[in-house]
Amino acid sequence: MDEFFKPSRRAFLRSGAAIAAGTVAGGAAAQGTPDPKITELQDWASYTGAGVDETPYGLPIKFESDVVRRNVEWLTASPISSINFTPIHALDGTITPQGCAFERHHSGAIELSKEDYRLMINGLVDRPLIFSYADLERFPRENHVYFCECAANTGMEWAGAQLNGAQFTHGMIHNMEYTGVPLRTLLREAGLEAAGDLSDKWVYVEGADASSNGRSIPMEKALDDVLVAFKANGEALRMEHGYPVRLVVPGWEGNMWVKWLRRVEVTDMAVQSREETSKYTDVYENGIARKWTWVMDAKSVITSPSPQMPITHGAGPLVISGLAWSGHGQITRVDVSKDGGITWETARLGKQGDTKALTRFYLDTEWDGSPMLLQSRAIDETGYVQPTKDQLREMRGENAVYHNNCIQTWFVNEEGIAENVEVS
Amino acid sequence: MSKSLNLFAPAIGITALGLGLAYGLSSRQYGAQTIETLEIRVQQIEANAARASAEAQTAAEEAARLMSERDQFQQIATDAANASTSLTAPAPVVEGTYELGRAALGEELAAWDVDVLPDGRGLPEGRGDVYTGEEVFVEKCASCHGDFAEGVGNWPVLAGGFDTLADKDPVKTVGSYWPHLSTAWDYINRSMPFGEAGTLTPDETYAIVAYILYSNDLVDDDFELSHENFTEVEMYNSDGFVVDDRPELEYAQWRTEPCMANCKDTVEITMRATFLDVTPEGGGESVMNDATTGDGPVFSASDDTVATTATDETDGLDPTLIAAGEGAFRQCKSCHQVGENASNRTGPALNGMLGRTIGSVEGFRYSNVFQEANTAGEVWTPESLAAFLADPRGTMAGTKMTFRGVREEADIAALIAYLQSFED
């Protein structure tokens, strides 16, 4: 295992090693040497701290400055049409703070004020309407927690283990509490009599930015749980997530969650826009592509330990923690394996109840210090079991980009260092 | 959509008729002096009554329609909220509308409603030829997409890639992949040039699209594209898409109770992360991983603390299940033998199949797909065997086992138990 300790590897782990050293010092204190952090008067216990208003809008404390979105430059041609990743490895609970929730733009994030905002409802409606932002706030609104996952999340991993970190393999996801008006309320305001039989109708939704990202959504979904949202986690949406208004399409791929929503058109066929033909379609081994693959199937990942979250405390009590989600509804069970899928243990789920939202799971265990091949496997309310990479490849081949919901494996060695691997 | 979204079927209420009748009777009590005037009055009254009755009926119908529509939407709202365990009670649905927003004006609709449908609806009048298209393209597009639409650097390739869709890295271009020409016109018109979206005239867009078709050898150099001949252009990959078939192909297979113990014999690392440090501290290129798969440990079922090994489990098998399996094995006997003295026939002898590497019976000449699975070290598990027996050619494309598959799920479980009772 000497191969493992190439200089580059060391550089990457330096911060981890420092944390480990700190823990050791704490342990030593317990064995007899008094801890100066306790026995000596500390500055923070003597001097005063920051006054109120020092930062009118608070930011994370400086010690957490590495918990940020990260972009992998070589993945895309330009940061204007690009992606970055949520630091899921460093978060806990289920809600993603807006400030570190991944971004995906096709022509950059735009600054669109509430005053300049307009929403048009047109097409096969009785009364084509224009709403201002203020109008939207006068409709009855609801609050829901939903995950938003880019269809390309884990897409790099089709061909094999690629990127070393849960942030990079699974970070194109976030989970927020949205406040918004059900889309059906707005459609009803414009009147759907003109559309006649609704069972074969669609809505085409479009953003105000230069990419004019547009997607067709079947009417059944539009009338079901789609939200026209203007708040996330209690505050206004961030620019990068579509301020002032975005669409929330629960359980369905992130590209459909049109940001800076400016138009909803009722149509009698799918528009077949670029984002639903050239992109967000899945080519299989025989060259035939699947289209309209909207639902994000059940998936999970262990966020800690993971490559960016090595075990620094040695053998003993260990919390294995991760996230699970399904576009089909609730997560009902998550199993964790430490031996690459030979044996599975059922994990403890965090708060149950939210459908199409992230569920936190924990396996509270004892680590004996021997190597582990960590995997998690999600099961949702429909009984769907998250497939292995091999099952997915057998079914679809390796040409696909989107919808990779395979079981992820982290190899954890005796040092507690974790790495993205594939197993037999 | 099953919830009868055809909500607008008129409900002719008894109320409507009742209202009309009451109006007629009361009118008649007005009386008159002479028979003549009385007759005229009666005629007038009858006419009025008929009209009023019709009006009342329409009004009642409208009221009934609104009420039933309201109820339907309230039901959808409640269902959606309940299903999603909303954080708020469902938004109320009022009868009629909120009278919010304002009517969209013709000019506004014309400015924003510019998407083009696959059947050409939405196209403005105009035309442009390949020659003009080349000029415009070189001026406005070539800096990113190349003079011949072949792409520059990481920017999208717009031409070529024919017959690559079944390759590992399919080249998906307007020519090789896009199923509808409307998509190209619509996307270029609204979203390109990148950084100057929405500035092309209709004629320029027609010309550019003609040029892109020409770059893909789909039209000759004297071709002119216009709103008149637009729908006549045939796209190369128009038949290349199927609607999402995961429910039939995948969900059916993956909604099964997963294995918890002894799920595999051994597990080895087959691939390690390509990029070790994706975003190095000092910036710059990602750091490659130079560890090899041979460095990793091998995990095996017997190493596990689990009490039963694969063979022990055989002893615990249900005898009635094994007996049922013996019966079901009749459909296999034409090709397979099992038990003591079993030898290879059309198919290999099937002793000790569970936990055995696929395609590993000595002296049997396997198909390519079996040999590949063998080389990859894939092992027969209850799950993979069940999938194979249910659909041999679907799971192992190209297998020599020309057998349609076992129809009954119960038979599969029985067959597996039966095979499990024969050790190697």
C-alpha cells in the first residue's frame, strides 16, 4: 500500500493530518497533562467579541471557509455555462444552505429585480395574463421541502470511478424549503377551458435569461405538485437559483426547475426544445436514446467518511452518515455495507415524512481500524432498490451521461483515508 | 390524469329547469283586461320566460361548472399536499378566479411567445440559403463553433458524428442526433450567439440553419430554407428516441427485496478514482491518482462475522421449495444436467452455480457475453441468477442460452433453491 503515499496525496491530506494531531493532543490531556485551553485564561473568555450589526447579513465563521461550492474547471468550456458542486461531505441534517447550494447556468446567473419581473401565462388558456411579482404574493401559498438534483449528477462516474469526493460525485443536489404558489392556481387563474381535454396537454416553461432555457412538462405534473417559488429556506431565492422566481418540479430533474421563470405556455405538444432533445436525453449502447426521463430514481451516498472526510480519530465509535432521496416519494430504508456489498446493515433514518426530499441516515458503529468498502443502498416507498453500477451498465451501457443513480463505493484504508473506487 | 381532468363537462342541473318554471308562473299572474291583450301578453310572457329560462339554465350550468372545477382543484390540492406532507395546509381553491394580474397584450405575446413547435408552428415568415448562412455563421458563430461547425476547443460541435451514437463517446450534433429541425431554429433564434442572444433576424436564422444542415451533408449547397419548406427537411436521427421506458425495463426488476448477507463470495477493488485531488489547494489541474487496483484488500464472505457461509445456508433451504424447483427444472433438462455425474450438454452442468464465477464450468464453450462476464469476475448471486432466468437474452445480450425465460416468479425462487442444493 506504499503506492498510496505519493507526494500529491500527502499534500491533499495535510489538513486532515493536522486535525488528527489536534485530536491526539486532546486525548493526551485526558491522560494526566492538564489542558491549557481549560487551565489558562483564553482571550475569548476575557475580551469582548463582535458587536451586533458587525455583519448585518451573517456569513459562516472563518474556520468553515473551506465548506464552499467547488467547480471543476476542465469539465466545461466556460464558467458562464457550467456547474459547481454542493459541499455535501461537510453538511449534516437535510437542508442545504442557499449559499453553498450547487449552481448550474447555461448563460450565467442574471440580476433580475422584483420590479422588472414579469410572468406571462399564455397559449391554450382562456385569458392570457401577465403577473407582477407583487401579484404572485397575493395568491395562497404553500411551503414544501424538496430536493433538486441535476440529471447529470454522478454522470462522470459512468465510465468508472473518476472524481475523488462526495462533493464531486454527488454534489449536484440541494434540498430546500420552498415557499410558493402552486402552478395549478396560476393556470386556473388564466382558465384552462380553452385547453379542452387536459390529458394530452403540456405546459412549456421558460426562463428570462439569455439561454431562455425551456422545458415541456405534462399537464398532469403541472397540476399536481409543481410550485412557482419565490422563497427558499425562509429568505428570498439567491440570484444563482433564479431570484426572484423559479419553478420547483418535485422529484424531477433539475433542468426542469426553470430559474427566472418568465413564461408558462399551455401547448398541445411537447416543444422538443434543445434541453429536452440535444441535452437531457440518455443514449444507450445501441445508439437509441431515451427521452422524457424526468423522474430522478432512488439514490444515496455516504457523505462521511468519504474522500474529503477521512476518519481522523482512529478505531472506536464511528458515525457513518449519508443522504438518500427518491423522485418517486419517500425513502423508507437505507442499508449500509462495510465490505463492498457482501453484508448489509440497516441504517437509522433521520426525520421521516418528506417526500421527494433528502433523508439523512446514520449507521452508528464501531470501527476496528481495518479497511472498509463503504456502500449505501436506498429503498423508496415504491419498493425500488438503488441498483449497483453493474446493474445500471448492464441495462444501459456506458454511453449515457444522465441519471446515474448507482451504489457508490468508498474504500477506507487502515489510516482512515477514503477513496472513490469500483468493486467487483 | 385518471382523476377525470375533463372537468368542464356541462352539468345541466335540475335547478336550472326549476328556476325557469318559477319565473314563468309568477309572470303569468300579471293578468290583463281583454282576451286579445291577454293572448299577446301570454305570448310575450312565454317568450320572455323561455329566454329567462335559457339564461337561468346557462347561469346554473356555469355555476355548476365552476363549483365542480373548484372541487376538482381542491381535491388535487389536498391530494398533493397530503402526499407530500406539506408544511402548510393545502392552499384554498376559490370558486372562479382571484382577478389578479392583467390581460397580456398582443404585442407582448408576440415578443415572448416565439418558441417553434416540431410541426413548424411558431415560425415567422422568412428565408435564407446555404451561401448566406456560411457568411453569417463565419461572422457570428465560427469563433466558438468553427468555420465548418466542427467546434473549437471545448465549445459544442454542431456537425458530423454520424454513426457514433452507439460508441462509448457518442458525438451528438445537430446532424447526428437532433430529431427535430425546429429545435435548431428555435434554439439558435433565442439563445445564440452566446453572449448576444436574440439579435438574429428571421432570415439570418433560416440561412444559418440551412448552412448547419449543409455542414452535416443533409442538403446541397444550393439549398434555401424558408417557412414554406421547413417541415420537408428530414432529420437523420428522427427515429432515434424512445419515451422513458425505465418503468417497464428497470423498475420491474429493481423493486425486489434486496440481499442482506453473503450477497457475494468475494469483493475486490476493480478501479480507483482517476483524479485524486479534484480541486488542488493552489488551483490548477486536478491531480491524477497513481494507485493501482492491486493495492487494495480482498473482502470475502467467510471473513465476515456473519455466522452462516454460503454452503451452510444450503442446509437451511426449504425442502418444499427445493421440491418445487425440481419440478420446474423440467424446462431446463433438455439442455442442462445437474447432480452427481452431471456433464455438459447443450448447456453447462449446473452444480455449485450460486456464488460461482459466471461461465466457469470446465470444458464448456461459452458465448462472448459469458466469457466477458467471466473475465470481469462476475459471480452468480441469487439476484443475478433470478434476473438471468427471467430474461436470459435481456440480461445477457448475445447468450447462447436460447430459452425464453421462466415466466413464474415463484418458479425462479424454487429453481434457485433447487440449484443451491447441488454443491460443486
